[in-house]
Amino acid sequence: LNGSTGGITLTGASVLGGSGEVVDLTTGAGGNVSEAGTAKIVAATLQSSGGVGGAVALGNGNAVASIGGFAVSGSGDGFQLVDTGNLGVTGPLTAPGNIALSTGGAGSVTASGAIGAGGMLSVASGSGGITLNGAAALTGTTVALNGGAGGITLAGASVLGAPGEVVDLTTGAGGGVSESGTAKIVAATLQSSGGVGGAVTLGNANAVGTIGGFAVTGAGDGFQ
């Protein structure tokens, strides 16, 4: 779909796409993409081959398996996707404003590419947790991850954060935070605004300027 400057609006009980399909959204300057009612997107891949010139607000119960290349270009505009299952991000996914990705239930979020927000980047999973692998690179003024009971895993050559940024990690009961491969955290401040319910094991060559408020709450669990 190309909505030009008028954007793309999903309303009522409309459904865009289907299982196994690619949904490709493009708009011109100021053209937003939004949902109302119970409208939703169902797709194997959600992407934008031409870019979106306005805000992307997909806050309903979408069923998107993966986000491919998707650039939001409107000044200060952001990208929001609420999903209902396992969500992958191959990217690159970029926006000048905030980026918010979330899924619930037993859903997981797995990033293998770049996600870059000019504002805050927030990622929240269900009990499946959050995994960064391959060449995943997550950046934003604050990068806030909530892995629920599934925890947060950094693997491969993934990088969480960048110089000058805040990395904020939260998990539920039993949800640990771990690194493998050459994965690392790069941040001015590493903190946990919601606490971590499992062990924190960050044994790689991280580049953290300071540790802010950070509570590990799991019985007997530690912080490395």
C-alpha cells in the first residue's frame, strides 16, 4: 500500500494481509499509518520499501512474525507495534522519534538486525523473553528492555546501546540477563527501573560508564 501524503488508516474490523504474506507500507511526507477499532495486520513480514513520512501507530492485536526494513522519516515521528505472538526483527528499523515493540502471553522478541530510535527504544516480550543475536544493534536515547519471565539474552555479535545512552533492563521472576559470543552492552548508564528477577551475568567486554539503580530480586541470584 502507498498512501502518499494522506497516509494509511485501518479501521473497523479490517484485516490487512494474511499468514505467510508480506505487507509493505509506504507513505509520503506527513502520511501516518494507524489502526482503530479492532483492525489489525497479519503478516509473515511487515516492511516499508519506500519509507513512511509520518508516525506509525499499530497498537492493536497484530500478528506480525517479523519486521524487515522499515524507515520512518517524519521529523520526530515514531514507530509502535503491538503484537500477539513471537516477533522477529531483521530490520533495519529506524525512526527519528520513539520506537515501541511489544508482545504478550508466551511471545518472544528476537532481534537479528538494527533497531535505531532517535528517542526512546522500548521492547517488551511475553514469557518467551528477549534475544539479541547475529549483528543486532539496538540504540536510542534510552534503550529499555523488559524480558518478562523469559529474561534477556545477548548472543552472537549483538550490541545493546551506544556511547552516551542509558540501557535499562527489567525481567520478571526467574528471568535472568546473560551474554554469550562477543555480545556486549555499551552505555553511559546501565540501570534497572523495574528490577531483574534472575541472575545477571555480563561477562563479556562491556563498555559501561556507570551503574545506576539496579536491583536483582531472585532468591540467591547475583550480579556480574
